Amino acid sequence: MSTVRFAFRRFWQSETGPRTVHFWAPTLKWGLVVAGLSDARRPVEKVSGAQNLSLLATAAIWTRWSFVITPKNNLLAAVNAFLAMTAGFHLLRIADFRIRSGDTMTEMCKYIVNGTAEKTVNKTN
């Protein structure tokens, strides 16, 4: 029993323990990963490219940053790595769908960034 008590006390008083933002921010961020995983069941037309692009970018930045900050935060690195993988998966789904639908690479990239399927038409007067 004393080893359990010692382990809990060490966890409780840790720099990344449950009394700090270093614990709660990554813990609650797992909700974004779960939401991204549940989006895998949604039709690809309903998945936002811009949202997943921003999630991928921020997750990549925070994954790297979690190894630079003091104290090093492995929980933060893990959640952001999984968030980056989830967002990357959705971006690949969108890209594959758009390419198979006949879009060029440029149109596909514009669709991911802008979120519109309308093709631009030059109007001449």
C-alpha cells in the first residue's frame, strides 16, 4: 500500500501532475482527437479541409514545442501527435476524394483551403 501511496503522491506533486495546466490541457485536448476519429464516419464532403489543415499545423507545432518546454511534457506530445495524425488522415481523405472527382492538384488545394467546390469562371463583358 505504501508504494501506491508513494506513486500517487509523486504524481500529485509532479511538475506535470493534475494540479497544473500541463496535465489538464492535454487531457482535455484528447476530446479533439476523439472528435476527429468520429469524423471518419462522416461523408468526406462534410469534413472541413481548412479546419483539419489548421489542426495539423497547430498539432505539429505543439508536438515539437512539448519537447522544448520545461518540464518536458510527454502527455502534450502524445495528444498532439495523435491530433496531427487524425487531421492528416482527413486531409488525405479529402485530397483523394477531390482527385478522384476529377479536380486538378491546384483545384484540390484551393478546395482544402477555401472549402468551396465551385469552379471559378472568368466573366468577360
